[in-house]
Amino acid sequence: MPHFSESSKEKLATCHYDLQRLFNEVIKHVDCKIICGERGREEQTKAFEDGKSKVQYPNGKHNKRPSEAVDCIPYPIDWKGINRLYMFVGYVRGVANSMGIKIRCGADWDGDFEVKDQTFDDLPHFELVKTK
């Protein structure tokens, strides 16, 4: 059975409880790596400057404590394996839905199941959606 490395566990521990619950369920079935949970000022500034984020500190969901966003990618890591990344996104969305956890992902920011209307792809990104 897949399991998180210590590094992934440490990063996931910086995240909101619902994200921890979600990805602790995902890892039971799909081997994956937590790339990022909470980001400080320096990390967020670098992500923004490198074009990996569209928001500056402290406006990102990664900048909250606990983090309301997590970046996760399946093993084996292949940044060019777009179809595989989309399948992983679909799997995570399905697990989240079954657990009653509302998320939004960087593969479909507006949640309309249409990926061709994206202006910024961030396939490993998952964030909580606040419900009213």
C-alpha cells in the first residue's frame, strides 16, 4: 500500500484538517507526493516570480495558517504526463466529493469540467472552497 514520505507528511501537516483527511485517503490508493502546503513570504514571492502562482503574499491560500491549499503529484513524477495528471485530478475530486470536502483545482479553476477555458494551468494544486 502506498504511503507518504516524512517530507510529504510534514508538508501535509501544515494544511487544513480537511486537506489532511482528503490526502490521507488518496494515498491509500494512489502513490503521490505532497509538494507544498503552507508557504511563507519568501516561498510565495519565488512562486509568483517564477510564474507558478498568480497571487502575491499574503493573498494565496497557501499563505494561510493552516494552509487552505496543497500541491500534490502522483508517482512516478512526470511533469509532461498531462493526461496522467488530469486523471489524478479527477481521482482526487471524486474522493473529495465522496467525503463531502469542497475543493477547487488548478486544472479547472471554475469547476465546469472544461479545461480548454483555462488561462493558467496548475495541475498539482488543490484548494478548499469555503461554503456559506
